[in-house]
Amino acid sequence: MNDPYKILNVPSTATDEEVKKAYRELARKYHPDNYHDSPLEDLAQEKMKEINEAYDTIMKMRGSGHGAGSSPSGGSYSGSSAYGGYGAYGTQANARFREVRAAISRGDLHTAEHLLSILSDHNGEWYFLKGVICQRRGWLDEARRNYETACQLSPGNPEYLQALERLSSAGQAYRPEGYEVFTTGCSDNMCGRLACAYCLCNALGCGGVRFLWC
Amino acid sequence: MFGYVRAAPDKLTAEEEQRYRALYCGLCHTLGRRYGAVSRMILNYDFTFLAALLSGAIKTEERRCVASPVKKRTVARENEALDLAADVSVILTYWKLRDGAADSGGLSRRGYGAVARLLGRAYREAARLHPDFDAATCRELERLATLEAERCPSLDKPADTFARLLGSVAGELQDPIQQRIMEQLLYHLGRWIYLVDALDDLKEDAESGNYNPILLRFSLDNGTLTGPAREAMVSTLDASIRQMAAAYELWDFGVWSPIIRSTVYQGLYCVGNAVLEGTFHTAEGRRGARGKKEQV
């Protein structure tokens, strides 16, 4: 295994508190919520596993009363179990929908889409799964519309609602320290005070590239 | 590409800013060496950002050039990543100009055509080096033309063509993991660029009747997006930026990390904001007024 300190990006002289802080930051970064229905979900899960192991190794090495395998207090970043693919859901849905979910978790979007297209019952589940397929492809506007329809048809379904919220709410996503919650279209945000334009390389030779402030 | 990709300078140290400029100059020199002086005019910050995504380590050197004939500048030394960024820039610009010539009439048609011809030789060489990317570009632009002719009312379908086109640059990389990450990052960069460009052209297209998916997807209030339509547009732009950021975090971009980070966590949001507010070109205009010629 690689150097656990290197994985958490802290020196081996870091205090327990510093190690914990570094771990938390990384765990926020690679949290499954940030990669839900991304084609890179598996890579984020690997990263998460790696930092969990690194953290546990350091704490074990230090033996400072943390107990083996403990994650930091309040830490609920226990990997991917809660997001383990679509096969786990859908007990009440009919067999066809289960097949679609299975195809999606295999990453076989083509089959999933085909199975969906031959179903005539366009209920909440149908629109939800259609939305998931769109989201996997990166078709985020159509994903949102399908989730919205799913939520209208099956109001109160927590899974559909969560999918819609995850796609729409910018505030939840990870941002590095020092970066505010930026969104497009909020006229009152920080951008007014930020540089908006680069001056490109200038053939008249007044020193080339520079930053202008609006 | 259209010049929408900007970093957020306030998040960069002087050294990082300097490095980005050196990369810009390095790409310019690479274009000049590979494709001749004319090709250098296609340079912009979108392509420089692409070079940052593709570059690993960087070595710099001091060089003079047309834009700075007396004082030597720090320039990124030419390397494989810059070569690839230059080749991709040539292919994309060539097809974009061809597209522009097909889209418009009269004088500008001839203008586009003339520049495309100037780039013709450079394009043939770049296409020979990257036949797969060239074929993907050609295929996706054809797909886009079909959707335009059908007046497709979806945002995602036409955006998907440009997104895939840019995503296919990842196919030129060696490492399979890097390929996957870059494909996702470039897909959403392409999607975002396409949609921001459509947003930018909204008023013009509303008047001229040119194809614009945003006009067909939403009902507009006096040529502007308001209420839920505006909210849905913003939400979909932001969602793509978040996908880019999530992809960025999975790969080590070395010295380019601060530039990419400041772009995907701030710069793109600010550009989107300026486009939405209609202030993007006023900022540009101010820049244009200070230095008449923006390209080398």
C-alpha cells in the first residue's frame, strides 16, 4: 500500500486533528453524492476506499485510542453501500423495470433504453429510469425534466425526489476551501468583483497577455 | 471553440498566472512551427485551457516573438501535449470556419471561406496525424447540421454533438483511466460551451430566425429568459460545470491544477453569468478598445 500520509496529503508529523481535517476534506470531495450517476462513479469509489484505508492505517499506527477501523466521529462516509446500484431498489416495481435497473447498473444504457421503449405504462418509475439514463449520458436537461415528471406522477417518492434534488441543488456539491458557492445567473454573486476578461496576446506589443478587471 | 473558457485570476498566484501565459505563448509557438504563421491567429484561451488539461509537467524557456520582439518572454517549451492541443485547435477551427461559411451568406461567407482555405494545408496535415479525431469531428458536425435542419427542440441533443466532438480528444491519450476522466471532463466542457454560445446568440437568433435550441425549448419573454425558463437553463449549465469539477478531482493535473480548479469552480460560472446578463461582450468590448488587435 502507498504511504497513507501521502494519500491524505499531510506530513507524517501532522497532529491527529490535522489528519482528521485532511481526511474530512477528501471525503467530502469524493463523496458518492458528487458522483451519483456519473460514468466515473467507480473511480470515485476507489478513491474513497483508498482514503478510508489510509486514515484507518494512520490511526492504527498511532494507536491513539481511536480503535481499529474507526472513522472520525460523525463520519458517515463509509463508501458506496448506500448507493450500490439500481438492482437493490424496485421491489414493488414489475420485473421489466427491474431488468431496466439491472441494465443501468451494468452500464448497458443501450439495453436499458430499449427495454424502456417497449414498455407502454409510462408511470413515475418509467420517467425516473428514463431520467437516470439521460443523466448517465450527460443529457442533464432531459434528465431533469424526466425526474420532474416522475415526481409529479409519484409525489412523495423519496428516490425520485432525491434524484431531482441532487441534479438541481448546487449548494450541496463539493467546493475547495476559499471558493464560494458560485452559480450561474445569480446577479448578486461575487462575479461582479471578479476579473471577467483576459486581454489576449497583442500584436501591437504592449506586453502581451494581461488580466483586466471589470 | 468560442473563447468562453476563462480562469478566475483572483484565485491564481502571480506564478500560476505567469505559467498560464507561458502556456499560451508555448501553444502559439507550437502552432507557428507546425502549421506556419497564419495558423497562429486561431489561438485563444479555450485552446490554452485544452493544452493545460492535456499537459503534464512543463519546462519553460525565454523566447522572443512577433508580439514581443524586443523583450524575451517565458514560454512553455514545446512538447507532445502542446503538439496535440495545436493539432486539435487546427482541426476544430477549420471545421468551425467551414461551418460558418455554410451558415452565412454574402461577404461573411466569403470571409469564412477564405480563412478556411488559408488553414486548408494546416488542416490536412493535422487530420493526417489524427484521423480518428478528424472523423469524429466531421461526423458530429454532420449530426448537428441534421438536428439544426430538423429544428430539434431539445437542448441536450444538439449539445451532445459538440460535447462528443470535444470528448473524442480523449481518444488521443494513452492512459485508459486518464482517457475516461478526460472524456467526461471534455464532454461537459463541450456541452457547456455549446449551450453558453446558444445563450449568447439568443437575441440575434430570435430576430434572424436562425436555429437556436433555447428558443425552441423555452418560451421567451421579449427575447430574454425569465422565471422558470431561466432557472432551468442555469441549472443545466451549472450541472455540467459540476460534472467537470467532479471529473477534475479524479486526476492529478500537476502544475495546471490551480488553473483548472479556478476555471471549473469559479471562472465558468462567472462567464455564464456575464453571458446571461448580457455583459460578457461589454467586458470583451472594453478589452477590444484597449488593444485593437487581440490575435497575433
